[in-house]
Amino acid sequence: MGNEHTYKKFDADLESARASVLEMGGLVEEQVNKAVDALITGNTKLAEEVIANDHKVNLLEVATDEACTRIIALRQPAAVDLRMILTIVKTITDLERIGDEAAKIARFAIKVYDNDRILTPRYNEIKYMTGLAVRMLRESLDAFARLDVSGAAAVARQDIEVDEEFHLITRHLITYMMEDPRTISTFIDLLFVVKAIERIGDHAKNMSEYVVFMVKGKDVRHTTIEELEREIQ
């Protein structure tokens, strides 16, 4: 009876840690969307809200990390349970860094509209790139929730598209700066924004790879998409 109680408590602790990841993921996705919305609309109050709420992401990371540490110390998990704990710890690290990128975008949103700059940029490309990165984040979290490795290759392919968009937008911004030096200050800030979005895609890709490790016990980091597809079959 005591062992049964111990197992149920262990399962409850694991489920609580998993739920914290999904809660943190939802908050981070909201932060990214609000930051880019603030950039596009010039809503500096929304940008300030994103910056202020970054501490909530940090607190969730610390709390979840501490919960995982307690589980390891008290339960000494093995095999798939240990892989789940390791995956949770790695995933919340990437989620915290995505939160940092969202706060960075929010700070640049304020800066772009500061000092009465003469230029209001067109944001269609940035909006599209953000949509790709957020979709990667959502699909990685969904794969984590369902313990589903089938979407890992799809997320990796989307990361290639995000990288292509990053290079395309970078070339366009550089061209604009060469044609009109008055745009340099604003477009340098936007270069930092698109780099932040590209990094969000990288973190989402990392998260999808952790799911493969959790379910299959295979480390697919630094592999080609073809190798990744073979591992998840």
C-alpha cells in the first residue's frame, strides 16, 4: 500500500512538472505575439507590458527546475521517467530564452517609435516570419504534450524556412539602408528584431528534438533532417 502511494505521488509530481512546461509555453507564446504586435502597431504600452511580464517566465522556469531537482533527489527516476525529467529541464531553458527574445523585441518596439523617427517601416515580412516561428513553438509544445515524435521533422523543415526568411529580410533591410541613409538607425534595430525571431525558431526546433530523446531515447541534435526522419520511424 505504501509503495502504491509512493508511485501515485511520483506520477503526480511528473504530471505537475509536465503541466508547468505547457503553462510556461503558453505564456511565452503570448509574450512573443504581444511583442511583435507592439512593434507592428506602435503600441508602446503593450511593449512595456511584455517587458514587465518577463519575470513571470523566469519564475516559472525556476519553480519547474526546482520541482525537477526534488523529483530526482527523492524519487531517483530511471529510463523513460529520467528522460522526461531531463527533457523538461532542457525545454524550460529554451522557453526562458524565447521569453528573453520576446522582451528584446518589445524593447526594440519602443526604440523604433522613439524620438519621432521619420520612417514607419512595413512589417509584412516580419509578421510572416513571426507566424512561422510561433507555429514551430506551438507544434513543439503539442508534440511534448502528446509524446509524439512524428512532428519533429516537420518542425526542423520549418526552421529552414525561418532561416531563409531571416536572410531575405536582412538583404532587404541592407538594401534599404544603402539606398536611403536616413533609414539606417531604424533598420539596424529591425535587424536585431528579425535575429530574435530567428533565434525563437532555433529554440523551438531544439524543443522538438528533446521530444525525440524523451520518447525514443535518441539524441538527434546536430543531425540532418534525413537522419532525424530515420530515427523517428
